[in-house]
Amino acid sequence: MERQLLTLETSKVSWRDRVPLWSDALTAVCGPLHTEPLGATLDGAMTFGAIGRLQIGHITASRHRIGLTPEMARAERHPVAKVIVQTAGESVYEQRGERVTLAPGDGLVYDVSQPHDITSTETTEHFVVIVPHDLVAGRGVRLDRLSTQRFSARTGVGRLAADLIHSTFGELATISPDCEDDLAASLLSLMFLPLPNETTHASEALRHRIESYIRDQIRDPDLSIDMIASALRCSKRYLHMAFAACDRSITDHIWTTRLDGCRGDLTRHSERTISEIAFAWGFSSSAHFSRAFRKRFGVTPSEFRHGDRGSPG
């Protein structure tokens, strides 16, 4: 199924209609904002598409200013944060008395619900991800500290996040709905890791890194705590400490993730055998898979496939 995208090119409408059209498009993805061209008119283009509950897009625009006034913030709800990776031009972001200049290779996370101004005195381009507040809080980030948090998208985890945003946007039209949730989770894990340490507890950040690595490697039958510790370059003891506040261990998380993946494939792929699905998700024994599946869902894989949905154990 082809993904529906929001696309806009101001060159296709009269100069009088460009600013209202631009404002309407922004409203569709993150709530009403004030738009002011800094030239005779606004020249630009934007494309946005949904990945799970995220909106991901690319924007290029001539000199302009957008923002949320205190009056607009009181009148309209904007329960989202915005992640930006600048790729051309410079923009100045102002929020809560802070002023940050964003150049190509810089990233920024800020709370769209709080009054702010963004001024671009030259043509700019950037990739954008719109994230609902509850997903931000779910990454261990405090919303009351989420104002103009800049990070480098040139090196390290910030660059990995920028690369994933870029490549995801490039494949928007071809991404299967079956993998949207996993892809959105991977984006969330990477995008918030580069933020300064004071916004995220270290153990929570490590737990999100562990969960992200498990998602990426879940189909590997050799996935283990030793493998995770080696890949993340930390001790097994530190890994267990990061999961101490959870209601399950890392090993339980691995098997639960595998079983949930198998359960989804049993629903979606009737043409594949139960063993094929089990082995594709990292199980090395059909008997072990059947026992584990029944323990978790209360029915065997065969019973589940034939309509008995059981219940999580």
C-alpha cells in the first residue's frame, strides 16, 4: 500500500497564497504556528510522512521566521517535540530565554508547545521528526528541560541518528507497514541519546540502547547478554543494573520480543510454516518455540494460527 505523503511546493501557487498555504501545512504536522516571510514572499517545499506515531519530513525554505506566540500557546495545544537536523543555511532558535544558532551538521530538539521563534535569514534545509510528548517522556527525557537542546549530527550517535532520519525519509514510499513500529522505536532510541546527560538518566539511556540493539539483532539465534555487552562495550553487571527497574530481565526481554514477533508473523504470513517463522525470529528448536509460545500466550502456535488467540501469560 502506497504511503500518503503531505507535499507542498510554493512555486505552484500564487505569491499571495504561499504564506497561508505554508502555515496550513505546518499546522497539519505540529499545530498552528505564525509564519512571516523575510522577503517579498516565501519560496519553499516540504514533504512529510508518518512512521508509526512519528511524522518525518524534509523542509527547504527561503528567508523566513516561524514561531509560537504566548497567546497562541495558551489558545492551541501543541503536544509534540521537534527534532531537527540542519543540512543547509543557518537558523536561530529562541525559547525560554535561550538562543541557539543552528548550522549545517547541527541537530536540535525542542518543545513545540512552549513559545518560541525560529529565524532563518537565508535559504535553509533541514530534516524534521515530530514526536508526541508521551513518546518523549517514554525515553526518560524531562519535558520541562526540553528547550533548544542542541547536539552534533556530524559524529558519534548524533550522526547515526541523522543518517537514520535521512535514510528513513528517503525510503518513505517503500517502507512496509509491518516494520513501522520497530523503525519508529529505533528512531526514538537514537534521536534522544545525543542530548546532554542532565536530560536523561544514564541507566535509562543505557536501557534504551540495549533495547535498540536487541531489536536490531533479534533474529540472530546467537543473541545473548555476552554479545550485547561486547557490542555496547560495557560489563554484563552494568547491563543488568540498567534493567533493574524493569519487571523483566534482559533475557526475558529477548524471548518476549521474539515471541511477539512470531505472533505477528503467524497472523500476517499464512503462507509460511510455523517452523519457518520460529527460525526466522532466532529460535533454533521448534519444540522450544512451541513450549515458550504456549507459556506466554496460553495456546500453541498451531492453535493460535487456527483462530484461538489465547491471552498473554
